[in-house]
Amino acid sequence: MVYLAGSIRDGNEDDIKWREEVIDQCNELATFLNPLGGKQYLPLTKQWIVANDRTPVARFNVKHDFWAVDRADIVLANLTSLADGYP
């Protein structure tokens, strides 16, 4: 199982696209844990939503990240956002 770690910046499509490309190219080789699963970005309101149209809070995201890392055999991280000064 591979966890696809990395930033999820509002409105930055690159943070979404790299995950989709990895899943498309390697879907027969591994099972993926994608932190975007169940989330959708709404450009008009500039918010992420999860199931039932709820806005995810940091507490939810952090718990999910720890859960995914605990279950993953491999963590694949995209750190390109650091070049933009994003923490």
C-alpha cells in the first residue's frame, strides 16, 4: 500500500495532478491511499469539501494523514511545494 503524501494547496492543480498520474501509471502495481479521496475543491468558494458538504478541518486532515502513514508500506511524497515556500 502506497500513501501519496504532499501538499494540497487551494486551487493548485499540480497538487492533484501528480497523484492522478501516479495512480494511472502504477494502478496495477500497488494499492494507493490518496488524501484527496472523498475531497473536492470548490473554486467559487475557495473551499475543500468532504462527504455531506462539510468543510474539512485541520484536525480531520492530520488524523487521516497519520492513519494513512500507519497503514502504508511506502510513503511517496511530492515536496515541490517547498520550492514555493509552502510549509
